[in-house]
Amino acid sequence: MGSQVAVMTRRRVGTIPAETGRMKLIGLVGLGGVVAISLAGCAADGDVEDGRDDVFLTDDAKADAFGVEDWSPDGAAVLKLVSTATQSKLDGDVGLSEKVAKAIIKKRTELGGKFTDLADLDAAPYVGKTVFDQLLRYVAEHHLFKTALRVPLIVESSDTEKKTAITSYNTAAHSADLPGFARYTFVDEDTKFDEKMASYNDRLAALAMKANITIDGEMMMYAYSYEDFSVGTQHICYIGDGNQVADVMGAQAGIMVGEMYSIWAWRHKAKKFMEDEGEDQYGDDFAHYDTHSNDVLVIYTNDDDGTHIASDVIKRCR
């Protein structure tokens, strides 16, 4: 007798295309290997370039090293920028050297007028980690993509509440000739998170049926806090503008977190919001927040009576 085929699902709201495990992870390669991409610092306009054969892609980049993917909002924004910008824009506005701008335009022409993935961009001469960092900085500072939370994809057991990364099913998926799963997805203010997780539940059900395995659980789509969306070393982080992170979190109240989720205060660098004046009432972490930090500190309540104060710290992904 074959294995029992089962996948438990509480809600099926609809289906939308889901990200798959087929991704390109991009990291910056330094003396110690892959390092996180930083948006800090800048170079003089028109000066940024790399060596002719420098690269920014690395095959062994890992998600917890905050890689960039072809399909991630910032990765897609970079591809759109280099596919549409003129040479003068890349040189004058974006801050790349004339040599790099010409190389990108020439490579784009060779590709038929469009960069379809980041590997194409990496193949352009003089485009390495410094140039890619500058492109990432430009699309972030000019809000060319929506601020979003990067959310780990978690399968939660219905009985034990054990949390497992969805990538643990990739071996079974590949054996069944099905697409693998990405480690995470991106959520902005307008994302229908429940529908997105329902689509993953559909994929898990299809995997259970084809691979003849039991998947005892469903996608985690609802929690008390955003910190609950953590598994192993993976936690929620953000890309884009830290001053907009609380807006994204508030927009997902009642979907990702409880309907009573209400933000009382938040801090990011020199910016802060307080429902009521008086920092001390929001705790020491809020009152003594490091204004040089990229972290977004959010003070919230998620109780019916609104009396219990709690906090989430959302770190920047890259």
C-alpha cells in the first residue's frame, strides 16, 4: 500500500501565480565570500565602474545572505532600469561611468533591446558588484519599486504548530518533476497574502498527490505578530523605504496578523511616529532607539482591549 496522500488546508481563497524555486541569487563577493549588499554610501556622478571582467553573480549565494533575484521587486526594477534608460541617464543620473553606460547599451542592443535576467546584465563588460550596488541604490532611492516585506514561506503543522521551511519539500518536488519552492515571497501594501498562500497550498496538494507523500500542514498565513513568521535563521525583513514599512504592516492587519493589530508607534533612523506623545510609554527600546540603525522598530497591540504593548523589529534585507 502506498503512503497516505494528504494536505490540510483551512482556507482556499483563490489562486495566483507563485514564485518557484528557480531563482538566481545574487550576492556581493568580497574577501570573505558572499556579503550583504549595502545601499549606503555613494560615488560621484559618472564615476562608478568595475573591472572589465568583474561579476556580481555567485552560484553559492544564499537567501540568508540577502541575495537579489530576477523576480524580486528590486531585482526586477534594476532590469527595467537598464532595459529602458538612455546612455546619458545611466551616466548622468544613475552615476555610472561613461564606459559602463556604453557597455550596458551595447549589451542591451546585442540582446535585442532588453535585459531578461540579471545574468544578462552581469555579462556586460565593467558591470560588477560596485555597479550593481549603485543600480540597486538608485532604484531604491527613487522608489522604482514598492516597499515590501520579504516573508519566509513556512508550512505549519496543524497539530503541533511545528514550522518547516517550504524548501524542505524541494527534493520531493524535483523527484516528481515539479517546480521547487522559493524560500520566501514579497508582500507590499496591495498584496493579497491569503490568496498567495492559498496558491502555495494548491501546489503542496498537487505535490502530495503526484509524489504520493503526506504533507501534514498548510502554509502559515496568519499569526499574532510579524516576528512569528520566522523559521530557523529566516525572519521577515524589508526592501525599499524603511519609513513605509509600518504602512505595509498596517495594510496587512487582519490578513497576516490579527484584525485587532494596531500600530501605536514606529521609529526608523531620524523618523518616528507616535499615536500619543511621550516616548517613555512605548518602552526603553523606543526611547533609546539608535537613529543610525536601518532597523524599523514597531510598537503595536493585537489584543481585543488594546492594553498589551508589544514590539517587532524589522531589519533591512540588503
